[in-house]
Amino acid sequence: MDLIKKTDFVLTMYSLDEDNNVLSHTAQEFRDLFIDPESRHEFQRRRIIKQEIVNGVFISTLFLMIDYRFSIYTENVKPILFETMIFEKDEDGDSNLWGRYCSYDDSLTGHQAAVLQYQDALPHTPPLIDPPTYDQ
């Protein structure tokens, strides 16, 4: 006897339109977005919400494309689709999760909160990584 009830799992993928509204897609629809190289490039460009270096710390807020709350297990909740990460030199050399958000506007607010915290901090060593570019 299985302890976990098996259900039909349908992965919902997300994208942002030109006004930063969240659009949902089936996996097939999402795959079709990447067939056209120009569409793929535009999609990748929209994934970067905001990135900057503050006192040697790289702060990056991205659109995640999938729900990090994995809402298939809960009902009537908003998907978590945005994330702010902090990349700085520390004893482990790791990045740090700053916050996750359900909306574009909340992701901008969270990014700005991270920037304000590091603006007031003492200068850090250079970031561990170079900011990624998608203009290639």
C-alpha cells in the first residue's frame, strides 16, 4: 500500500509579459516559447528583474519561471515566482537567499530592501561572480 496518494501532476510554468504581468503556461506551451530564438532571448532578458553591485556585494532578483511554493500541494495560495539572492565572499563562499515573492512589485521592494541594507554596511570584498549577461 502506497503512503503517498498518486495524482495527475501537471507542471505549470510562468513567464512575464512586456508589462511584467505573470502569465501561466502548460509545459508544452512553455516549450513553444523557446522555439523562436528572438522569443527565447526576450524571455531570458525578462527573467532578470534587477541586478546591482553594492559595496562589493552582488544583489540579484530574478523571475523563477516555476512556483517555488509548489502550490500543487496546497490550494488557494499565490505561487512564489521571484527571488532575491545575495552573492558575497564569506567563509563558505556561498550565496545567501534574501527573499522570495509572489509578485513583480514585491520583488522590487525586496530587492530595494537588500540594497539599502548593504548600502549602510561596510565595504565588502569583490563579489564571487561576475554578473551574468544574456546579450550573447
